Amino acid sequence: MRYALLLLLTAPIVLMALMNIFTQYKMKRISKQRFVQQFILWTLISTLMFASFPVYNLVSGNPLLDSSSLSLFDIVQTTAIVYIVYIINNFRRKIEQNERTIRNLHQEVSIILSSRNGKG
Amino acid sequence: MGSAKAAYQYCPDKYNYETMKICVVVPAYNEELVIGDVVDDVKETFRGTKYFCEVVVVNDQSTDKTAENAQKATIINHLINQGAGGATSTGLRYAEIHKANWVITLDGDGQHKAIDALSCLEQAIKIDADLLIGSRLINKKGMSKVKILGNRGLTLITYLLFGISVTDSQSGLRIFSQKAIDVLEWKSTGYDFCSEMLWRAKKANLSIAEYPIQAIYTDYSKSKGQSNWNAVNIVKSLVRRRIVEMFE
């Protein structure tokens, strides 16, 4: 039940991320190579989420990773981590896009102004 | 693309078709003491050659008389300080707008000889390279051991992060073909752009080559160059850039 809850909470985030990648690729905003890399990354995350029960059993048998069974807190924490990764990545991409736009604008303005001053 | 033959076709009408237009981009920040000599050296060296050469000084918000002392060149004044990477990018954009066939970038501190730039250009045309780096580490004469160590370290980091094997990843003397001018774009604005540019060039399948040059190390250029401490910052930026790109 707890593992199903974890899957239910994280699946929409992973799906949104995958949809984002597909949209960006179809709109030719990212290269095929980047699409494949991103697809593998998020598929790996979703596989871990789907296989959380056997993965948890596997690691809990290891003395180094031994822990109690999945608690509700663990579910919330894992969901939050996946969601934060998704949000941060989106923000970072938007910030970089804005940075690039400002830099390009500054470049063009500098060149145009220099040309008007008769030096460029 | 990138061959001398292809380049002739891109010459604007106002220039002789036998002449290739070369843009020499010099990013400069507070270089009032030497910028005039750098511009004069380039103009003198290219005078009488088959190339039509335009020297473009990108004044990166200098607080001294860099712009005044570079009057013989085309000057682009940045409105905001962008760093070496940003200034070089502006110079390349100018060259793209003005349909230059080849671009040469030189450091504004006078550490590069214009004659080396000319040799590099001719080598790039000869071997049909898209990006040619003037390597100071093939012939290390005059370079301090600390500088050699710093450059070797950054070159090794560049190799480990991006898989690009060159001898001098941080050299400011570079030659760009028209294809490279059109295709290359980097995100770094600081000195880390040197390594990032190589990575972008590799990803864009541009041919990268090197040619030995002799850097001039005066007290002035030593004081203006990158310190080895700055190399730590460059490494940090490059590692961050490499990780971030995995999520793009």
C-alpha cells in the first residue's frame, strides 16, 4: 500500500518531466542526443519508483543500507526530492534562457550603438 | 564549409573577390597601456597581405582610456561588463553580421604577436580547420613554470570533462572559420569560455587544430593574465557546466 502511494505521488511528476522532454524535442528545442539522455534519466527514475518494493527489500538486506521498512515520512520525503529536482531543473532552464536573451540583447545593442557612433 | 574556396563566395561585393575579409577581435578590459600597440601591430602585419583586415576592439566597460587609445580600430563598447567570454562572443557576432570569412581572436594585453596570428590564419586555411588554437605550450620558451603548470592542469581538466585533447586549452589566440562563426555559441562569460568553446566545437563536429605560437610575457602581461587561483574558479565553473548540461 505504501509503495503504491509512493508511486501514485511521484508518477505524475515523472510523467510531466517526460512530456516536457517530448515537447521540447518535437519543437526542436533540444537535440536528439539531449532527448535520449534526458529520456534515459527520467526512465531510470520512474523504474526506481515502480520497482521501489524490490529495491527497498534489496537494500534493506545490505548491512550498510539497512533501515526500517518504508514509512509515510519516507514516501513524502522521496516524493519531495523528485519534485524538487523537477522544479529546480525547470527554473534553471528558464534562468539560462533569460540570461542568454539578455546577453544577446546587450550584444546587439552594443554593436548597433557603436555603429551609430561611427566607430563600428 | 570553412575552406578558402568556399570562403571566397561569401565576400561582400564591396571587397575584391580575391580578398578574404578577416576580423581580428580583441576583447579588452582596462588595457590602455598596450591596446594601441596591439592594434598597430595587427594593422602593420596585415598591410600588404592578400587579406582585408578589420581590427575590432571590444571594450568591456573599461574604466580607463582603452577606448580612446584604440581609435584606429573599430570599437564596440559594452554597456555592461561581460567578461572575456562575453566580449569575445560580441566580437564574433560583429564578424557574423559583417560577413567576415575568418575571425582571429587575440588577447588585449599584448601577449600575442600579430605575425603569429597571420601564421595561424594561413595554417587554418591550408589545413581547412574550423577552429585553430595558437598553442603556447608546444614551444614553451619564456613561459614561467607556474603558468605551464596552471595551463597543463586546465588542459587536463578539459580533457577529463569534455574528452578534448589539445596542448593549450586556454590560449586566447584562436582562428575561426565562417562555419565556426555561424555555429559556435557558449554560455560562459568568464575565462572558462576557452574550454567550453572547445566542447561546443567538438559537439558541433567542427575540426579543431593547433599551431605553435610564441607568447610574449612582459611584467604587464604577467600582471594582467589569469592567476593559478583563478584556475580553481574556472574548474568549478566547468564542472558545474558539465553536470548541469546532463539535465538539459
